[in-house]
Amino acid sequence: MAFNKSHYLGKAGIAIGSPSLKKKSSGHTWASTSDSTVSRRPYGLPGIQILPRKDLTTPLGSFVQISMPTGADLHDAAAAAAEDDLSDTSGGDSEDSVEVSASDVLHPLVFPAEQVSPKKRLDKKLALWRNWALKLIPELLDPYLGLLRESENLRNIDRRLPHCSCNGTGHKMNVIAVFFEKLVAVEVCSCSAVFQLLAMGLFPASPLRPTLAVDLNMLDFVNELFVRSPPNTTAWCDSLEAFLGSRTYKLESRDAIRRRFGNALQWYGNLISQKELLISGVINEGRLNWLKEAGSPLESDNIDRVDQNYEPPPSSSPTSVADNASDDSHESQNTTNSDFDIPRPSEYLRKRCPLCFGGDNPHDPNFMADVIVCIDACFTHKRRNPAKGGAKGPENLHPDTVFVPEKYVMEMKALVETVRPEKSKGKEKANVPSDGQLAEDSYEPGMKVPVSALEGCLASFIAADERRTKASTQFFADTGLMAMLCRHDHVLWLVNMTTAGERQYYALVLIKMLFMNLPLSMTVGILYDIGCQLERSCQIWGFLEEFMERILFALAVFHAYGHQWPCQLVYHPRKCEGFGLSDGEGCERFWSAIKLLIPSMRVAGFYHRLFTIDTQVKHLDKKSFDMMGKWLQRKWLTCLERKIEAEDILNELGFEISLLENEWKQQVATQTKPLARQSKNIANIAIKEILALYTAKKSFAMELGGLDDQLISGVYGDDMSVEDVLAARKAIMKKQGVIDANIKTKKKRLGVKDKEDLKRLMGNKFLQLKLNARALKQRLRDRLRNRKFELERLERAYRQTTSNETKLHSHVQKQVNRQQPTIARLAKKYNDMCYDMTKQIQEGNAPGNSIAPVPINREHLFALDVDDDIWQDVGLDENESEVIPGWLGNEKIREGIKGMLTTKRCAEEMARIKRERTALQEWSREEWEAINMAILMCEDEDIEHQLVIRKSRHLSLCAQWREQVSLIPGTYPMLKGWGPNVKDLETALKDLSQENVDEEGSDDEQLNCTYNVEEADNNNVIEETEFMAVSDAFRVADNGLAFGRWESEDLWEDLEDDEEDNLEVGTSRKRSRQKYYR
């Protein structure tokens, strides 16, 4: 199959061919003002009357002179008029309008132009958009590719006016060309004005009748500037006008450049994006052919499913662009679903991050999560509500956008609202537990954290409260962004948020988009600041039910401190398996990288905001690709260092890993168990439980007696033998032993000795206080444990804190200290119970031999020392006292657990880095072969030129990556290399460190410098000779010998005589050295 330009441009929906030419003739006529309305009122101002224009008044009446339209002028006259009317409102060009009737030339005496309704303005914007997006940009793509090839990527542009093929049928147009240092008047033909301007290296500010064009080099420079600094077209144009004004260049009106420069910049960026997407499509065509020729195990139809997303998005119909985003333009991102499987991640994901999705083996059973992503929302990237009656305007999406289509977001929203009804405030408040009267704590289905901990996380996190207002929808149409990034900080998808709070359906649609582009075998680890709440919703309401078995939820490191300690034990990425050293804070780094867009995006249009963010994402992708090998190298070395430190700690402590693992499991099991419950009837409930156990014991005794009778008589029941009877007797006796142990334990807690006391103690106040105090003390103990472990992490982090981590330290301290008031309240309530129990004993209302518990000293409460009263259950459990486990009381065991967890996470991280390094090399090799195949089959020299550029860039990337990851071993031996041969890689690596400048016309050659290269060489020789002579002279002086046939003094004389002229041209530094030697 041969590749040609018509194949690609036709696939992209681009029309090929020269624009039609139209003949121009001029003329004027007079029209009577009586033919038009004598007076009009502007839209929205009924109290003001606009009078018609009068150019000539005669006895026959008043007349106005109008220009008759020519054939060329009538071409697309409506679109041109719409373009002119929108020159200020849409940031476009401002041109001379086409005059077609007397009413069109009536100029008001009060207002400069007739005001139009919002609906009419929207229609004109739509017409202007059609001329740009559906007509001019597709037509300019072909000549733009040719210009890039002929001018060596705009380095050598031929500024001469190209010949027009209309043979003089068109009329001449004056266009002002804006360069960095000058303004130039250019005369072009009206039949092909934009094409002639482009051939001269200029981009028009208007699609049909431009009067201003901008240098392509300037537009490229501004594009590069605006992705590295806050985009501000006004500041740039004001500076440019001031700069040109100082050189006596000036346009007729002030701000004439600004009003049209933004239009040119916007659509030139669109042209570049279309070009990049086209070339990517060509490369993917080459990839398909290479995979088929290489005998890839991938089936042909699966290859098409994976790689079909390269095609440029089809333009939406004009009827839909005014209100909603086009859904068709994103179909490429949603190429797969759960109805069929694909052999590897979609080409969209492979292009987003080769490290995560570029490998030949997408699933590895040795990893709990094949890929790791993070999700977060940001409410600082808002957009203000437009003026009354304003709409989104015509669609202008980036051709390779990362935004999830609005259609999918609305579908997920409808699903969530249908399955999960909105909670009422009263009902929700009724379910909130308090420390005084707590509902029974338990585990929800599918969760490893008790309800009490989850409710605590829900209460402490603003993000978990969907009804919390973070951005006013009264003032902002778009309230923020939610992003999904991989662990290498590559943006996978973005969602434009329009709600006042953070809704779960935004995160759910991002997760669904990811799984729709992955094979059914791949698993995903998701880091989210409220990951526990998201998994809880999925388990309760069945969200993402088809993907839940392949998801591993965890918390982002920075937000983990705000969660309850039991939640951290299960969801912290440093404690749960599978996440290595991933921190989940890639979204925070992304928000920081695009914060420069915040001011300008507040007042931007809907689609302009999305396009600008997409452009910034592409810039960050390019930077990240350059640093990809460096990222792996840095992570590898850091991981090695941390692993060695942790292993040294373990070796010093001397504990067995099995012991530490067992202690860790006990800690997790103990600290994640449901909390004890308090109740007003707790004593009666405990007594009833003991009586029920007595009843069960009695029934077992009767059953055991029956079995004994069978053994004595030798008569057994149906289908029973003596072995069966003995086995049943043994099982019953075992159950009786368990019942006796439970009865004994419960009676000790109540302080009773025999069965008769139980019924008498029903409703006893002392027993109620005793059991409630025990439950409250257990809850207090758990809270103090959690706080102690969090403080330990805080202190350890504080010791390692640098000046730029102060914010993190303060955040952690704030989150930990939030629990202090609750703990203090629990301690006070427990002490009050102790005083009440003492009073009951004194009044004789307690069982005999009852002992009052010891109140807690609140001054030493937070120390949590091993010998504190908090561990002693005197008066609460007569014969028991809680044994302090090793994971809590033994400092060395606790240090060993930390070292063990760090070692495991480092081992996971190293294994993942090896896999990512292998994936990078495999992706690089395939990309190299795809580019070569595309070049081989391409028949168009313009596209081939772009492919050669892509090949050169990829070669440079491979050279950098190969050197940077040389220390990292692969998952398995890589025998096929990186794609390019070793010689080309070494040459490319050398070229990266060499300068590349134009030699002709260099300023250095024009300098009149006496210190030339030849003189510099002579001076270097003299300097070396002097050094050798001085060294030998010192050796001669030390040994008392002569230096050959010369004395040292004669040597200096000969040197001075022979090189006197050369010494005169030496530098001042060398002259001072020569003077010293003399």
C-alpha cells in the first residue's frame, strides 16, 4: 500500500484543490433614504432613536451613496459580514464590510454600529467558525506542509510574492504584515489572498478578506512563550505596538494589532495541532503495516480496534456546536468496552505514557496493579459566567483533546443519581454517632475498615462531602477540573466540572474511561484523596461493578494524614501492598504546572479555555518525554538508597522477618476492629447473654446424656454407629467447654459469682456504669493509640523536613491535633463514670467486693506511657489486665515493622521500575519501526519531510533514554535493542551536546580582533615552553647542575629575543606572568 497526501487529507475530511477565483468590477450608485427605514432604535435601548445617514439632499429628497458588490465580493458575503461584526467580541479581525444595500450603510448619529441580539450574534460567530474550521484550516494544511519543507521549518522563508494563476481576473488587496521589527504593506490577489500570505510566511487574521497578517515565526515564538508564562495577548500586543512605534511604525487606530492578533494566534495553533495529528495518523498507518508484516500475534481486527483512534476527529454539525460539545470527536478515546477484549492498551493510552502502557506484556500476575493512576480535583481553574444571553459559542476543541466528552459525564451523573438517591439532611444527621450513645460498630460488605473509621474520614474531609460548596455556580459557569494522571505525571484524561462541589461521578467516569481502553486482564491501582469513600460507594451502590475485581484503592500520601488511623493502616500506599513508592500527588504537581493559566482562563470563552489547557498539556508531555529516562534513573537510585537504609536497620535490630510480619498483622487486626459499644441497657444485655449461655449449656447436657444412654444400652439411632456416637459426644463436649469459658469471662466482667445473682442484678446501676466505662475506656485507648502512631510519623517527617516542606508539616500537625478535643472529652466522661461508680459502692448499690476503677490523669493522657493507668483495668476486669503487645510496647519491634514495610515497598518499586524500563524500550523500538515503515510507504514529499523530523527527534530521545537507564536492568533480556543501531545512537548523543548555529553572517567574523586563532596557538606554545623551562631551572638549581648546554639565565634571554613580537600581543594575564618570570 502506497501512502499519498490525498489519502491522508481525504481521511481527515480536508478538501484538496485551489480556491475558486472570482472576477472583480467596481461601481457606485445612489439610493434614496426613503427606501429604508427613516428611524430605528438600537437593540435593548428603545428610548433612543437612530437617524439615517444623508450624503446628498436635493428637492427630490435625500440620497446616500453606496458601492455595488462585485462577483468576488459576493462570494461568502454573509460569512464576511459576520466576521466583521465579530471583530471585537470574538477577538477576531476587523475588516471593511461588504456593502450590499442602503440599509447596510446607514450609520447612526449616536452609536457607532447597530447592536444585534444575542441570537444573531451567535449565528454570526457560527458563520465565522465555519469559515475557519471547516473551510480555511483544512485548505491551508496542504500548503503549510509544503512551506515547512521548502523553508526548512520556517528558517529560510521566501518572502517574495508568489505568482497568482488567476491571470489578472482578481483585484489587488493591501495587507499589513506584522513582523518582530517592522510593519510591511503587502499587495496580494483577492482570489487567493490567504494562500499567497501563507507562502510568504504570514498567517491571516481573517479567513476571507484579511487586511492584517502575522509572521509565522512570531506566532511560533508566542506559542512557545505562552506555554511557559501566563498567556496575555494584550500585554504582548501592547509591547509590540510600543516597540514598533519607537521605530515610527504605526497603524491607523490604536489596538489595531491586538484586536486581530489573537484571532491569528488561535487558529494558527489549531493548524499546528491538525498537522501533528495528521502526521501521527500516518505513523499509525505504518505501525499497522509493520505489525502485520512482522507476524505479530495480534489479530488484524484487534489491531484496528486498538489503533483506530489516530484519525482526526470529525467536525460536528453546525446545529450542535452552539450548545454542547461534540461527542464524535472523542470516540477515539472510547474505542473499547467490556463487550470485547483487546490485546493491549489503546493507542491513545500508549501515546499518553509509554512507561505505563507501552510494553508488549500489559499484564503481569506478579503485580497487584499493572498500572497506577491518581485522581484529584481542583477548584481554582474556574471560568466566570458569560454575559446574559451568552452561550458556549461555536465548538473549537483541540484535535487531540484530553477532555472527557460531556456526553459521558452526563451519562454517569444520571446513573449515580438514579441508583443512589440524595440524602436528606435530617436523616443524615440522625445517623451521625456521638461519643455518648454509639450505634454498634461493624464492617460494611467488602470493606476492611469499620464504619466508625469511615464515618470519621467522611466528617474530616471536605472533598468527601459532595454538598460542600467550593465554587459558586452563580458566578462561575465552569467551577474547576478533575484529572486522572499516571504515576509518571502524564495526564490521561480531564473532566470539566460545573458543580459547586466535588461529585463522585466525575471520578467514576474517569475510571470507566480508563478501563474502556484497557485489556480485560489488566489491573489498576487508584490513588485518591478520599479513596476509602469512593470504594465504599462502589461497594454499597454497585458502581463500576464490572471493574471492581481489577481495582486496588489507596490514598494519596499528602492527604492520608487527614484520615482515621484504621483507614491509614489499610489504604496508605506505604502500608498496603502493590503501590511501591508511588505517592499519588501527580495531580498536585499538574495543578502547580498550569497555575499560570488561572487569571486568563477566568474570563476566557468555553472552548478557548479547553483548547488552551489542552495546549498546555501537550507542552508538558513534550517536556516529560525528554526527561523520561532521567525520571527512571532518579527513582531507581532513590529506591536503592532507601532500601539499603531500611535493610541496615533490620540487620541492626536482628528480628526475623516472619516475627515482624506477624506483629504487623496483629497490629492491623487489632487497630481495625470495630469499637466497643456503649448502651444504657448494657448490663441487662450482658446478663441476658449469660443466661442464654446457661440455657444452651443445659440443652447440650441433655443431648450428651442421650448419647451416653445409647452407649450404655448398645442401641443406636438410625444410620449411626458407635464411632458416630463417640464423634458427636466429643463435639458436644467441645462446645460445652467454649460455653463455660464465655460464661466465666462474662461473669468476671460483671463481678458476680453464681447464677442466682444474675436475675437479682437486672437493672443494677453499678453494672451499667461498669460495662459502659469499660467500653468507653477501650474506645479512648484506641484513639490514643491512633494518635500516637500518627505523631510518630509526624516527628519522623519533621526531623527530615526542609524549608520547602513546612507546609506539609503544618498540614500534618493540624490533622493530628484535630482529634485532641474528642480524646479529652472521652477522658472526662470516663472519669465522671469512675466517680459515679465510687458513689454507688459507698451507697451499697454494688455487688460485694466491687472495686472502683482509677480515674485517668489527664495531664499525662497524651504521653501514653507503658506504665500509665490507661492500660490498667482495675475495677473493670478483676482478674484480667490487658497485655501490652510487642507492636505497641516494644520500640524495637515498632522500628523493625517500619523497616520491613519500607523494604517491601522498595522491592515493589524496583520491580515496577524494571518493568517500566522494559516497556520504554519496547515502545521505542515499535515507534522507530512504525516511523520507518511510514517513510518507506509515503509518496508525498511534504509528509515525508515531517516524518523525517519525527524520526530525528525519536532518535535523539532514544539516545538519551538508552544512556540514562543503562544502570537499570530489564525485566528480561532485551535482545532487539532500542530500534536505531548503536552507531546512530552514539552520533545522536554527541549531537545533543554540540552547538548548531548559522556560520554565514556571524557577528564574530565581523569583529576586528587582533587576537586571532594563530596568535592564540603561538601564545599557548610559548606558555608551555616557559613552564617547562622554569621547572627544569628549579631542578637544575636544586641539583647544582647546568641545564644541557644552556644556563637557565641564557634560556630566558633567547626566549625573549625570539618571541618578542608574539609576547607583545599576549593578554594582560600572560604579560603579568612574563614579568614575574623575569
